[in-house]
Amino acid sequence: MRYTGPKVRLSRRAGVPLTRKAVRYFEARPYPPGEHGRKTSRRNTGDYGMRLMEKQKLRWYYDVSERQLRRYWDLAVRKEGASGTELVSILESRLASLVLRSGLAPSIYAARQYVAHGHITVDGRKVDIPSYLVKPGQVVAVREKSRKMQPFVAAAEGIYADERTAGYLSVELPELRFTLVSKPEREQIAIPVDEQLVVEFYSR
């Protein structure tokens, strides 16, 4: 199942801020949640615990369920490249992930909601599946009838955009659209996860 509780709590469990909003909360409380959070030492975590936590961080960062992540792992190991690299590339190619990365949404949770509620099109057709894997060359946009909604007006003004556009995207924020120009490469993807530990977790 996907986690549906407080999002900042996940960042405190992971030990790193997983969303923009979590940054200032995490700086104020950089220890795990719960009654004994201040007394918990992450440095005492064993090898299995470290690998498990990296896998969980990857899940939480992309807001996917355990079953979905396992399915993506099975897909990654069948590809020619390094399994960890391919896994991250697949996760980054999800429609919800790209809606976030392009600056059309403030968080992965909002991006998922925008897609699920039918506000997003791919090559002119409505797609309401957040896990849809976008292919290079496909154009993603906000539906015409949704463009006057406040979140998308803000997006068009660049409110949610990163300082630098991901190298695999061509973004036209005023037009509320972007194109996936190439497969996301690991060095282009800034995520607080060591995917090699995820590989070791699944390979054990």
C-alpha cells in the first residue's frame, strides 16, 4: 500500500527531506518521529536496515506502493543497463514524476492527484494513470479546460519550477506543457537515494 499519512513524517523517518515542504520542517526536527525519536541513532542501523531504508526512501520519494516498486525492479533487471540505474530511470519516466519535475505541480502527491483527476494529457489524449510510462518524444500538457484553475495558473508563472530544468525535458511553462526529449539518465536525476543499496536489498 502507498503511505497516506503525514508527508513530513516520512522525511524524518528517512533522515532526509523528501519534498520541498519538508525542508524547513526537517531542519527544525532532524530526528526520527515518535516519542523516542530524539534518542534514536541512525548510525546504529545494520546492513539490512540500511538497505531497507534506501528502498523505502525510493518508494516514498516517488510515492509508489511496495508492489509497484517490485514490478519496476523486475522490469529494470530485464534491461541491458545497470539495474539500479534502470530502476531510477523507470521511476523518473512515470507521468506523475515528470509532471512534478517539469514544474507543473508543487509535490509528487499533487502531481499524482492532477493526473488521477484527469487534468493531464499525453499527445493530446487524457491520461489519468499516474504510473503511465512516458516515452521520449511524447508531449505532456494540462487540459485546456483545466488551465484556469489556480494551481495551474501558479505553475504557468513558474512558482513550482526548479532553478534548472532537467536535461531530459523541454518545458514551456507559460503553455503548461513539456516534452520528454530523451530517456532520463541517472546523472541527471537528483534524488537523495543510493540505488546500489536498493539493488543489494532486492538481490539478497
